[in-house]
Amino acid sequence: MALILKGMTVAEAYLRLLKLRGIDYLFANAGTDFAPIIEAFAKAGSDIGLMPEPVLVPHENVAVSMAMGHALMSGKPQAVMVHVNVGTANALCGLMNANRMQVPMLFTAGRTPILESGAPGARSGFIHWPQEMYDQGGIVREMVRWDYELRDPRQLEAVVDRALAMAGSSPAGPVYLTLPREILAMEVDTISLADTSAIVPARAGLPPAAALDEVAGWLREAQNPVLVTSATGRTQEALDALEAFAETFAVPVIPFNPRFMEISHDHSMNMGPDLARFLPEADLVIVSETIAPWMPDQVRPPEGCKVVQLGEDPLFRDLPMRSFRADATLAGSPAQIFRALLDRVEAGDKAAARRERLLDRTPSAITAAERDGAAMPAPKDVTRAIAEICAGVPVFKESPALLDDFGLDSAGTFFFSGASGGLGWSMGAALGASLAKDRQPVVVTVGDGSYMFNTPLAAHHVAASQSIPLLTVIYNNCAWNAVRRSTHGMYPSGYAKAAAKEPLTDFAIDFDYARMMDVAGGHGERVDRLDQLVPALERAMAAIRSGRQALVDARITAGRKS
């Protein structure tokens, strides 16, 4: 069945097409190229529900992160629009995160008008000359799955359908579409749009049976198999399959730099993140959805150990260099691959004996130590307090917090975009995730450095304007501690480590970030003592449950020199 539209601009038809294709939001940072889009929204009147909801976002990185967070929570790609080349450039760091995290997204930008005069939408301001580029798409091409420019109204449906199919095809990721102002401003007499796309995204399935049989044979004979995972827990289906596989065959699971909730905190095969406890004695290592499964200069499997790389793109083809061993490569859906291996191998005596051995190696539950309440909190103190007070609220991590300290047991509860190292994604992602869940509360954990990268004023503005109950917890050590750790790692006895104030890592000025809530109309508190932490979080949770946003600025010990 087709929707027949008459007497409207391409911009109006485009927005209706997005809604038809399941896109609920257009996260936008507008410029002079937006005039037809803005006019289309304003003209819609009672038909506004036939278009995505427009969300004004004061910074492009927040807009991209919001689309990313919505897709991570809902599984549906959302749309972003930014201003020509400059908006595209501002959003690039967020696109890097979406690409490495394999998050589908329709990322769009205006284009400097092609015509210098003579048509609706032609150049009308000085800026339209200096902003034009030979190849605007070249800014982002390495970080998107596909890029194109809309050139004619007659190709509108085909272009959007191909864009969304490319974004959703395995492995998913962002695509880039530029929209010239003249094309958007064109009037069309009649345009026909199908109810559903004619192009279905390509989905991951199963690798060849022979490859599965080979790995099943190795698993059957292995004495000390190990499973390393980083991003398998993207979906509950994959998480369930991984846990069933690990439990059945008594395979210890190492969540290494986990992006999602990779294995339940109380699962009998959850061995924590320390590779050195298991990798050196392994005779079979199964690597699932992990960009870097170990640090070669620190720990690696022994000679003769078989290594299996599995995932939707197990060799990570978009990485220039990745030389981790791959005796077998299983390309496909991790959920289906783990289930297929379960069907091929029976748990025998080796698994039973291994289970007995591993019971003694499961990390012991860590109990809270008695500490002076007047002391400054450590990162673990902050994380465990969040786990206690904010139980059930999804967490977006950009801080020293560790997954195991949250005590989680299901998918969709923990998100970390450390895959590309692009700081400043977590607040926007949490905002988008909240919109995907009808404005349910969300928690962001950030260091003070990553908080600044989040363009926090823009993020708090969106939380206020969209009535999103966002709790931001800052692990504040007044430093770039990740940079400091890296420097100390290279120069363990160096001058920087001995310095009272380290160059380029020490912030020197200890900002009172809780005062940001004075601007945003939320609830803010500063915590300097351990005994202040839980009461402050309780008050913050009360605030967000009443519909306000909140911020807790917790001074922590880790990385602080003074």
C-alpha cells in the first residue's frame, strides 16, 4: 500500500518518509541549510505526528550521542541533522564511537546550496561560499557505512531506504546523507511512498557448518578453554546464549573492557576481567566481539593454543592493523554461533572436572571495608553506592567505575563506548536512551575530564527542555587520570610521576560542578566525604523521580595528587 502525497516540498515528504520507516526523533543542530526542514515542521499543524519529533540539541556531539543511545536501547536507528561541513566536523568524534560500537544511525547534514542564484534555496548569504567543499562526505567517509547526496526528488524513497538498509546491515553503523537546500525546497505535485521499505537490511547468521564442526572438535578436546568477550551482551538473546554456553561447558568467561553487560555478576563462570589468571594456561581461547582481546606486551595465550575469533565482523575489517591470532574465524550472529556449538558438543567429563576446579577460582564477593567516614571516597565506593541507591536504572559509563561493582544481570543495563576512545558520548547517549524508554531515569558516570568533553551545558539544556530525569555522577579527581596512568606506565620512575603537578594532566582549578544545576534548574550536590555519598545520591534519586535532573560531584582519591 502506498501513501500518496500531493503539493508539498521535498522536505515535507522526506520527514513523513522518515516516520514511515520507524524513525521517531530528528536530533538536530540547525544552520542556514535547515530552512525547508524548519518550514516543513512549522507547516505540519495537526499532521505533526506524521513526522519525527524534532529535538533541538545545542551541540552536534550531543545530538549524535542521543541517536546512539536511543538505538542502543530501542534497536531502531534514529536520525540526526547538522549544519553542512562545520556541523559534520563537530559530530565526527561521536560518529567514531557509533561506528566502533556498531550502532545504526541516519546521520545527515545540509549542503551549501549548489546554485548561486535563480531557484528557491539558492545561495542567499555570504557563508554559502566559504562553507562549500569539494567532498563534504570525505570528512566522515572512514567512519560511516555509506555516504551519498540526495540529487533529485524522484530518488527520495530509494535513497532513504538504501541509507537505512546500509545502516542496519550487519555489522550495523552510521550512514551519511547530505541534503542540498534547493532539493529540499523543491515543490512536488505528487509523490508516492510505500508503507514499508523495499530493501531489508542484511542480517548476521551462521558461519559454514564445516567451520562450526572444527571448532566443536577443539572444544570437545580442550582442557583449559577460555572465553574473552567485550561486546556480546548487546542483546539479551546473545547474553543468554553466551551464558548457557559457558555454564554447559564450564568455560571461564573474562569480560575484558566490557561495552555491555557481558555476563551476570553472579554467574558461576564469571571470572572477572583479569586475563592473567587464565590466558597463560589456555589451550583454546574463544574471542567473542572483542576488538583487542589481550594486550600482547602484557599477556597472551601460550604457543600451540588455538584461538577462535567470532562475531558479526570477527576480523574487524575497518581496522588498519589487528594481528591477533585466528585459527578459526566464525562470522555471524554470536547468539546463533553459541547455540550451534551447544548443539554439536556434549558436556563430558572434561567439563565436569573443569567446573570443580573453577569453583575455587571464581572471584570472591568483596565486602565493604570499614573506612573512616570523613575520608574522601574511592571510585569503588562511588560505584557501589550507585549500585545500591540507583538499582534498576541503566548506567552509561565514562568513568573509573567497573562493571562488576554494579552487580548487574541483564542486557540493556550497562553501556560503555570505550571502543574508539572518543570522550563525551555518555550524557547524550543516556538522554537518547531515556527518550527510547518514555523518559525513564538514567544514570551517567563520568570523570571530571570526560564530563567537560560531554559539552555538559548542551546536555543539561536538552535534559531540561525534554524533561529527561538524568542523574550525572562525577568521579572528580581534578586530573586527566587516564593520561596520567599512561605516562606513569611508560615512565614508572620518571619526572612526571615525581612532580607535584604534572604537565598537561593536572587541572589545577577544582571546579564546583554541582553549580551547573543552578543554571539547569536541577538538584546539585558536592561530596567530599565518604559519609556524605549515600545521602547525596538518595536526594539526587528523589529529584530525578520527581522529574528533575540531578548531579553529584564526588571528589575521589584515585589519581588525585593533592
